[in-house]
Amino acid sequence: MRKRFCRSLVAAFGVVLMSALAACESLGKEPTFGADLTGIDHLADYLSVSDFSVNGAWGAQAGKGGRTTCCAVIPEKWHPGLKAHVKWSVSDWKHGGGDFHEADVLVDPYARLGHMWVHFLADGSVRIVVTDIGPYAPDYPGPHDPIPQKEPWSMYPPRIDNRDMNERFVDIDLFKQQCASAVTPEACEKNLEKRSLDEQLVDARRYLPVCASTAVDKQDCIRSAEEHMRAARWARRCQDKPHLPACATVKVVPTVR
């Protein structure tokens, strides 16, 4: 009985001691706050911040300010030298590819808690503003740099093969004919295939960007653009091989709306 009492007393003392140590540790930590997180993209029209995070909190894609995630942990009170670790990826829709960045960014002074706005500025720098005022308000304490209203994935369509199966078979036959006398026919055919994809990219960037800002129905515009791109592909084929059956009906198509 006496031994059980002693063990209970030691166990109780251990719990009290651990609680006291935890309380002491908490006194050394500054109170924190979970701020809603939004990225603002100020980059050129062919670039986009496709993904970012602040202190490990995911912020999704930066844009015009309409997307919010939760939450970036920051101190309840700002202090000089306060920084946040930011990671972000930039996609280059015009040239292809992109790059990854990370940096410790100074947080703008804040007197009261609010939303966290992360600005990816045109010069490549990042600015963090904590406020309950939106970035479009006149009294917003952060940068008022232009926020492009853009859809780079529409303005600079990626390199995609738009041919249907019938067109691909026609091109395979044409490439084989053109490369029959080449020193390395396979390499010749690959080069012609690459040229075909490059020409399709030029077509897409000629016709599809109109649909990103057109006032008419977007889907109708895209269908019209696809018809024009298909006609452009056949016009190129018929320049080389006018005897193809499809070339008898190929017509010049007017410019897309």
C-alpha cells in the first residue's frame, strides 16, 4: 500500500513538473495568427505564378486576387526584421518551361491582423502585405502596381498536335515520300513531323488568342478557330501535293472573328 502511494506521488509530481516546463516553454513563444492567403500576379502577360507557398502554407495559383487558401502562420504583432519564407513557380507560356524560386521576404509593417496578400511584382521581387483592406481599394497599404487581366494559357497556347487520325496518316505518307531519297529517311521524317508541330503552334497563336477576349460565345469562337487551323494545315499540304483528293475541296477561309 505504501509503495503504491509513493509511486502515485512520484507520478503526480512528474505530471506537474512536465506541465510547468511546458508553461515555461510557451512563455518564450510569441502568439501567432493564421492569416488567409492570396497571391497577386503582376508579371508580364505571358508569365504566370502557377504555384506558391508562405512558411509552408500552400497558396495555390496567384492571379487577380480572387483565390484564397488557409492559412499562413504569422506573429500577432509585427516586429522589425519579420520575414516569411516564400516559394513560387513561374510558368512561361510564350517560350515554354518555367522556373522555381524561393526567398526570405520581409513582411510589411502591420498594426492589426488581417488577410495576407503576396505580391509577385513585375521586376521579379515579392512583397507581403497583411491588412483587412483589399488590393483594389484606394487606401490599400501595399503596392498599386498594375494587375494584368490575363489568361496566358489562352494568349499563348501550348504546342499541341491538333490533327485527327486521318490527317496524321496523310502526313505520314507525305513525309515518307519527301524523305524517300534522303540519306537518313527516319531523321528526315522526324524533322518534318517537328516542323508540322511548329506550324500548328503558329496557327494556334494566330487564331486562338482572339477567343480569350472575344465578346461572342467562347466555345463557338474556339470551334471556328479550330476550323481555320485545320484549313491552314490542308492548305500547306496542298501546296506540296495538289493531287491529294482532299485538295480538290480546299478553300481559302476568311480570318477568324
